Amino acid sequence: MGKVLVFGHKSPDTDAICSAIAFADLKNQLGEEVEAIRLGDLNGETEYVLKHFGAEVPRLVKTVANEVPAVYLVDHNERAQSADDIEDVDVLSVVDHHRIANFETKAPLYYRAEPVGCTATIINKLYKEAGIAIPKTIAGLMLSSIISDTLLFKSPTCTEEDVKAAKELEAISGVDTQSYGLDMLKAGTNIADKTAEELISIDVKPFKMGKYAVEIAQINVVDTDDALSRQAELEASINKEIDAKDLDLFVLAVTNILTSDSEVLVLGKAASAAESAFHVTLDNNVATLKGVVSRKKQIVPVLTEALTK
Amino acid sequence: MGKVLVFGHKSPDTDAICSAIAFADLKNQLGEEVEAIRLGDLNGETEYVLKHFGAEVPRLVKTVANEVPAVYLVDHNERAQSADDIEDVDVLSVVDHHRIANFETKAPLYYRAEPVGCTATIINKLYKEAGIAIPKTIAGLMLSSIISDTLLFKSPTCTEEDVKAAKELEAISGVDTQSYGLDMLKAGTNIADKTAEELISIDVKPFKMGKYAVEIAQINVVDTDDALSRQAELEASINKEIDAKDLDLFVLAVTNILTSDSEVLVLGKAASAAESAFHVTLDNNVATLKGVVSRKKQIVPVLTEALTK
């Protein structure tokens, strides 16, 4: 078997980057030739993480079929979130913790999904099942993935298995999870130097829900007013995105990592579906979702339900 | 959590039945309330297996949402192969060894697929990972699954992991794999007492390939002439099936378990796709596929390729 590329989703977050690096390390230790690459720019949090552990930044690519016949996916499976030419390569394996949708293969494959908070938690098991030791730096990156995806264990997506994996990775990496974790999360909340266009694309994911094209973006902050004071320019950028991609719905969730609440800014012709999904009334296109921090567990399922019935 | 049902695909084969029974046992040992059920009649081979080990025949059901809100799937994932009302329940987990297609969930789930020859090979790992002992009878059923799916290790779908699992299960069950295996396979090849309608539905699977509706049936024999001498009545039954379901293609593979070759009987308006897929010319709707015994590995991928390009 020749070289294989491994990558997480577009608009990569810390788990998409660090789980690709970890999976490549595991496969390379097992004797394969695997390179972790990325499908988009690093966000501020992930930059902080890679710098902290002195890890190399994966190479940015747009297409993969021009390089390899087959790939490994981590932290995603839906086509719209993957490489532009994902249809043109064989997917040999997937390690993921999201719903399965718009994913199809011609042949059997290795698919490992578990309903845990973070891909790195599953990769931690794969290392153990293969009897391979996790290098210290890789353990730090995997711990960072878990901190990021679970917002330091506060998200409802966080499971006992994530907490257990984080403890094991803390021991290997020698990192103090609480103090490092808060610094790392805060590094991702600096939005002052970002344009509105950047803010809605730092962590955006497209979804096909029933017949509707939906995008859900999320930004983490320590003060939601920092973001909402820029509502007019955010709306202009979102409407441009809606027009360009003919979207039915765009949801921007501004999540306060200290209070664990989100303000959502909702635009598009299917906006009323968001109101019925969350039992809220939009006021000037905005509503508060108390206790909502997880796109995957608290936003995607209820919106999907509302848009497919 | 209330009771959960677990089941394999429609037109169940030995793996679909025995892996459901084994998975239910594992979950019940872990403290859950799980019942293995079946979506169709037992074939002759599976009847032989259950009788040999004195195992209970799972209850036959058509729909599941009237009984439970959530289910476990084994040995399949595609909607067309599942319960008629699979859309109305939550799929909590899938253990499978097939391609992934026409499968979608609203929320994250446990999904464990590996490109091995048999679901029971994966369930063997799940028992070990959970630290649960496999009861002697269940080990016999799981070994039967592996023998059935790999045609006693002769199919190209058979992997080293299947052979390894079979050895472990042989030791637990106390069964002599070779002699028991041949008896078991032969029990599934008695076609004299079956109507043509039964023969094309013993082991049939529907597929959506590109825009085409396809069904692929397979019967195991020790003499292909036994089946092909009945070509006229088989064609009449197949054409009735094509009309009733508006199929584009129906492939009946008659597989000789001793020589490991198949005769295929191909009908439907997309029949020429089968010719280009297998590089054969149909003679009176029939062609010989040398060395082809696996629908999953040697028929589905090449037909999918031919019908989607």
C-alpha cells in the first residue's frame, strides 16, 4: 500500500487537526506511510496548541485525488465537510464521533464511531488495542482535542470515557489539564482582530437536513457582547454566504465558555424552523439558548428534526 | 433504558441470525434488556445451525417501532435491507462488515464496521473488549456465522482475523470446524424441495446503485445444473419480482461451494451493465463467473462501479 493521507473536516478545529496528527502517528508506528494534512486554516486555539507542544503544522491541501488513491478520515464523515474531491478516492477508514449522513462507500471499510465527546478519546483506545505507546507530544495534542471538544468537560457531549481518556493523556503528557485548558480555550476567544467574514467561517459546518441546505457556525467567547455588538456586519457577511451558496438557513452560535450559554443569530428563509426547534422567538434575529454549548448534541439533532418532519 | 431489539438484515442468513443472538447475549450479560429478533424466514442452513446447538429461533417481526423506540443493527446498515419502519426508531448502534450506504442518523451513535468476512468476528472482539466470556452455545453459533460467510474460509472475503476468531470459537464450542462446517453448508444447498420463488428470495439483497434499483440473490449448491435446469421457472419468478418492484436489474448468483465458481442469471433493463462489469457476454441471460463466490466483495462493488459512472 502506498502513502495515505488522513484529515479532519473543513474549517478544522483542534480535534480535526490533532486527531489527524495522532492517527497518522499510530499508523506510521504500525509501519504504514501516512501523512496528516488539513483542509483549512488553523483557528487561534489550534495555533496555540501546536505552538505549545512544538508540533508541526499539517500541510494545507484542497484536493486529495491528485496525490493519493485512498484516504483515512477522522472527526467527520459527511461529504460536504470533507475534501472537495472525496468522491474520487477510496475511504479506507473513518474514526469519528458524529452522526452518519451523506456518506457512502462502494466496499466494506473500517468504521469506528462512538457517541463520545471527542475523536481523540477513540484514538486513545485504538493505540491501546494496537499495543502502541502514545508519544508525549501526541498525548498533549490528544488531550487538547478533548479539552476543546468538551469545553473542559463542561459540554453535555462530554462522557465518562472522555474524562477517563483525558486523565490518561494528562499523565503521559505531564500537562496540568485545568490551567493549560483554560489558557488554551481563551486563546480561541479573541475575536477583536477578526473580520465578520472570518468570524462566521472559523468553525462553520454545512449540513443537508431534509431538503434544506443549512450552515451552522460557532464561535467561543468569554463575553457574548463582544460579538453581538457587531451584529450588523455579521448579518451582512451571513447574508452574502446565504446568497452565494443558496442556503436555506444559517445559524451562528456565540457560545460563552464561562457561563455555558449561547446566543444564536439566525438568518435565511427557514429561520422559523429554528424558532420551533428551540421553542424561542427570535428578537431582531437573535435568541438566547440557555445551557446550549454543543452544536452536535444540542443544535444539529433538533434542527434536523424540525426540518425533516 | 427500556428494552431494545437487535436484528440482522431481511432474508436473513446464518450471520444475520446468529450475530443478533450473540449481540443480544453480550448486551444482556452487560445488564441491558435486549431481544434478538429476525426479519424473515430461516434458510435451511440456519435451521440446521440452530437445531444443532439447541438454540431458540428468534421471533419473526415485520415492524419494530410498535414495540421499541430504539434498536441495534447487526450485519447490515442499508435501509432497504432493514425493518420496514427503520426510519421511525433510533439506531443506537451498528456492528457490520458491509459497505455503508443509504444510512443516516440524527445523532451520534456507536458504529463498528470492519472489513472482515463476518459480523461474528467483530462481535468476538466486542466480548473480549468488554471482558465478558462467550457461552459455549453462543460460540457455536458465532463459529457457524464465520463458516457460512466465508464458505469454510474459501471466500475472498475471509481474512486472517476471521480464521483467528474461528479458532478461538472452535476451542470454546468444542466443535470440529471442518466436518461440522461441511455438513452445515450442505444443509443449505438442498434446493429440490424449493419453489423458484423461494430460491430467488432465500438470500436476496436490494441495493440502490446510482439511480438504479438492483436486487442480487445468491444460492449455494454442490451442482449448478440442479438450479440451471430450472432456468425457465426461475426467470418467470424473477421477471415477476422485477415488475412488482420496478427493478432495473436482478442478478441471481448460483454458487458452487465445492468449485468456488458462480453461474449468474441476469435479467432487467440494466443487464448490459452486468456484462461490462464482469467482462462477460450473457448467453441466454447466463454467464459463468470463475472464482466468484462473494456477493459483497466480487459482485456489489463492480456492479456499483458500472452503474454509477
